[in-house]
Amino acid sequence: MKAQADDTRARVVFLIRVPADRTADFLGAYDKIRYEVAGGVDGHLIDQVCQAERDPEQWMITSEWTSIEAFESWERSPGHRSLVAPMRDCLTEATSLRFVVRAQTSRGSSPARTETRRPPGIPARNSGGQVTADG
């Protein structure tokens, strides 16, 4: 069973380092980018910028997309590099990670109302670890 690209959300995580003396520039550049992306990039759902509690130069930008393909399409778009250049100029390190969202839990969720998306080729198992009929 192949997962459908258009029904599997994606999470993109950038782990970055921003020198303390570039923090204001970084946040200013991020502020200019975020509303443009949120208001006009197909497939973008939400993003957050986070600063490490114990290391003020360690940051994380996380974003959720309708699919990995939607993120990659934006990343390949003509305006992407110029839009993010001012922010990238503030970074000394950057690591990009991409994930497919397989399950999500939120306040009010219960086992009866949630669904876990299995990766292709991974059989369903019951609580005893046995493969079930649908797996």
C-alpha cells in the first residue's frame, strides 16, 4: 500500500546557530519572511521559530506542510533563495530535516478518534505484537 503524497502532512525542521550579535537581524529577517510564506505559499500550514533555553545561539525553525512535495516545490521556486537570503546570512550552521507526519495527538483526542498512518510496507499489529488482518 503506497502512501498518498496529498494526504500525508510533513514537518520540516531547521536546526540553526545564530551568533548573539546577529539575533536581532535574524529575527527581523524571519519576521519579513513568515507572513509572506503564510499568506502565499501553497501547501504551507504553520511555522514556528524557537530558541534553545540553555543555549541562546541555538535555534529551530519548524514548519508544517500539506506534503513533502509542497515544501520541496516552494524550496525550488524562483523567489525562494532571494526571500530567505537575509535570514541565511545570519546563520553559522544549518541542518535541514524532513519528516512525514504519521500520527498526531491533541487535546481532546482519544484512541477511538485518532488514526496512525503506517509507512508503506509496515504491517499493522495488535497490542500483542501479532500482524492483524489489515496489515
